[in-house]
Amino acid sequence: MALLHQFKIAGGQVTYKSRIRGSDCYTANSENSRIVLSEFGTVVMPEPCKNFFQRFLSRFELPKASDNDNVSFVTNKGDYFLSTETNFMHKVDRETLETKEKVNWSKFIAVNGATAHPHTDPDGTTYNMGNSFSAKGK
């Protein structure tokens, strides 16, 4: 879950707007009344209703990537995105602060994850770091 703030200064007046932006991760955690997706600072605990062997085997399941983009915002070609330390970002409307769409950057760039703190040059070029890994380690 992210809380967006917007301040506008015009004609000697300041206006303020805020909006809570949920995520698929937030919805899943709320529906289960517990953390079901690990994120920075939160770790999924084994399902208490599973038996011993099911809990043990669940330790070897690949974790799902969170879309809880509550770290930073990114500008790209005039669009605004919310980001976190995964390859998911959400495009937001600059005026209403409403979520427009969920974007999986790995469909456009060969990365498995990216940092949530990109840097943008005055000319609009955005730089970020990501990681890419495969079964062969190349």
C-alpha cells in the first residue's frame, strides 16, 4: 500500500491532495489476514494449517514478486510511475493520483528486478540499475 501526496502552488495558493494506492500484494495480505507475500522488512511465515511436511516443502517454493510499489515515483516520457525493488510499477494519473495500469518492466527490458531509485537527467533520460539472472548464470 502506498500513500501519495500532491501539493500544488499557484497564484499564492497551496492545494493538497492525497490518495491511498493499494496493490495486489496488499489485497492478498488483507484477504488472508496475514502476510502471504514477502517484501523488504516482511517475511512470509508458513501456513499454520499445513502439516509438517507441507510447511517444510513450502520453504522451497519460489517467492512471488511483490507489486507493492511504495518506495518512489519515476517519470518517463511525461508519465508517472510508482516503483519498488521489483520489476512491477504502476502508472498513475498525475492530476487525480489514480492508478492507470500495472506495468511489468521485464516485458520491455531484460531484467528480473530493478532498484526503486532511478535518476533522471534534465533532458529526461532516466537511469536505473537492474539485475538479470538465468539458470546458466549468464
